[in-house]
Amino acid sequence: MSINYTDRIPNNVGLSDNRRLQRALESWQPNYMKWWHEMGPDGSTDYDVYLRTAISVETDGWANFGYVKMPEYRWGIFLAKPETERVISFGDHRGEPVWQEVPGEYRAPLRRLIVTQGDTEPASVEQQRRLGLTCPSLYDLRNLFQINVEEGRHLWAMVYLLHAYFGRDGREEAEAMLERHSGDADRPRILGAFNEATPNWLSYLMFTFFTDRDGKYQLAALAESGFDPLSRTCRFMLTEEAHHMFVGETGVMRVVQRTGEVMRELGTDEPERLRVAGVIDLPTVQKYINLHYSVSVDLFGQEVSTNAANYFTAGLKGRYLESRLDDDHRLTEDLWPVYAVRDGQIAVEELSALSAVNERLRDDYIKDCQRGLDRWNRALEALGVDFRLELPHRFFNRRIGNAAGVRVSPDGRVVSEEEWQADVSRWLPTDEDMAYVNSLMQRVIEPGRIAGWIAPPVRGIDGKPWDFEYVRFN
Ligand SMILES: [Fe+2]
Ligand SMILES: [Fe+2]
């Protein structure tokens, strides 16, 4: 399972033994590089960045740290080690050996799952491409770039599957990955959240907390797949993804920490005074949470979904930690609570667990998000600040599913359009809030210095101090 770095495309899948596939990927590579130069991190080409590069897929010690120019990052194809005698753990094929090839009858849905996942990876690089110009510190700049190269690698991971297992259709889909662009009017990315702008670092930290976490749950569900190459690909992606969510959780924590410190120092919770002091007032942080959470919650799709039920029954996409769940793993008899709007109120109904697997994954996600908020709130408590951050109701600001088109307040009341319009400026960032946050975004790149709106991290990367020279400009 060792990674071959002598090949043009680093890999642990024996690429050199498969000339046809190797040639196909080598002909996709220049298109990828062209995309990276055009749509990747702005102005970063000549920087030396202290990055981790995967050197094995073992659970500990898989990464190597060192200065790399980003266009020279070794993007490659890494699958987690195969589990011996792995069997499908759910659906109609439960107990059967996993598939090493795509079963003919599942070709279309599997391709669709892979394309949908793959499309999100370059999308986030596009969304984040200008953030480097306003980084709050070198440490943060380095983390941004680390995430960007790894999202690029995740695209490689999905493109490998398309090329290796889906023939001509797969090659066409791989090309299209580089042709759709985030927010493009003609050829947008597939999912809504990946067409939203990430205009400033607060949005980015929220994105890595909330939207990368959606990625974690989608990858975990695909890691259960009966199609073993997909499972192994996703399992290794998850180890990289953990860092992205770490950046989000600690990043928002540092914003909250800094604001809380200044609140204590000045003895005030007045947003105007805090803004004069150059920090992000907590009501504004709350509005950004409301926005990014609601957009990310949409990514789980319809509460009741025939597609999701079919994916499950076919053994293509499971639940979170499927094999650890204590039930029959077929869900033909089981029920699951599902939120719906009935007679102008939010109700919970017991529906078929099989058609509610999206909702179940969303439930797992929501619990995970709440853990992060609890940590941020403990930091506020420790600072003696009364304010508490909250997740809005899952139906707040939704565009997909049972609450699409229904106005729901953050505390879970169905409200009229008038009420919504009257209060939305307290619930979601206003143009003024965004302009204020944007005004704080000034580039800080001297080692040991950091912008005033965010606290320094508790520790650095790879055992280095936080003020280490993580990026060298040439
Ligand atoms: Fe990713
Ligand atoms: Fe990610």
C-alpha cells in the first residue's frame, strides 16, 4: 500500500500497471493544472508553503510536512487499505462480498453520487480563491492553502474513480468537473451551497465548520458503500477532512474568544462600541452561524427521498457509522421522526426510516454541529460573557425539503412574509454587517502578528509555534 511518488501521478493503486488508465489521467492532469492556475488561490504560485503531503495511508504518520510551492504539490490517488473480506453491511445485498467493479444495474446512480461529491471539491477552492489576499496571519494563510490543495486532491480522488470505472461517461464527467464553476451563471456547481460566495474570513471559517462538516457526513455515508473503491477513497479523504473542520471550529472559537476578551476589557456588549474596537460583535457571529448552518443543512436534501432510499437499498450509500448501528440494516419496517409543516406549524411525524435516511444523516450532523457551539459557549462562559450562540431551527431559511418556501424563524415558528421581512435583518447578515466584516479583512503576513478581530491559535501546526514562518513569499 505504499505510495509511489516516482510516477507522474503519485498513487497507491498500481497506476503504472494500468497503461490505459494512466494515460487517461495523465491527459486530464494538464487540464487540472490549467484550472488550478486560473481558479485556484489567487497570486499564490510562487509562495513556499509549509504543507503536509500524504506519504502513506496508515492511520498514524501518513503526512510529511515541508515547504512546497503549491503548483508543485503532489496531487495523487490514495485509497485507504482494503479491509479483508469486507461485506456489504446494509440494504438488499447485506452480507454479500463488496464489489470491486461497478455492478451494471447501479452504474448510473453510482456515477451520480461520485459526480455530486466530486463537484463540491473544486467548488470550494473556487469559492476561497481570493481569501489569501486578506489573511489574518501566516498561520491562517497556511491552513487555507492546506485545505485548498487537499480539496484539489479530493477532486483527483473522484476523478480517478470516474476514469477507472465508468469508461467514456466517466471521462466526460471528469472534464465537466473543470468546466462548471462556483457561482457561474451558465455552468454553476451542482449544489447550492457551493455557488454561494465566501467573501471574507468569517464566512470561510463558518464554511469550514458547517459545510466541510456536511462533507464529513456525506463521505462517511459513502465510505459505507458496497462499491469498495469508493469506500476506500472516502475513508482516506475523511482523514484529510478532519483538518478542515478543525480549522473551522478553532477559527470561530478564536473569533469568539477575541470578541469576548474585548467585551470584558471594555465592559460592554454594545455592538457599536465593539465595532469601533475592531472586533466582530456576537449578534453578527450569530447571524453568520444562521446563514452558513441553514445553507449547509440544505445539502442533506429532501427529508423524504426515494433516491436516498434506493441508494440505501442498493448498498451504494449507507448511514453514518452504519456497521455500528443496532438494527436490521434494511429499514423496511422501521420508522424515523421527520419534521414537516402542517397547518402552519412545525410537526414531527414518524415516517419510513428507509425513505428518511437523508434526515437521519442530517440529525447526526446537527448533533455534531451542536458540540462545536457548546465549546464556543463554554469559552464565553469562561470569559464571564452572558451571550450564548445557538443553532437556529433546522427549518430556518431552507430552500430544499419540507420547509422550502416556508418562512420559519430561528426559534422554530412559522412566520408570515411580513414578519420575516420585518425581522430578517436580526437573523441573517445584512449588507451593513457584511460591509463591516469585510472592512476588517486586512492582510497580515508578518510572523508573530495577527489581525485584531481574531485571537491567535493555542498552538501551531506540526509542533511548530503559531508564529512560525508558515509561508515564505518570494
Ligand atoms: Fe473535500
Ligand atoms: Fe474539506
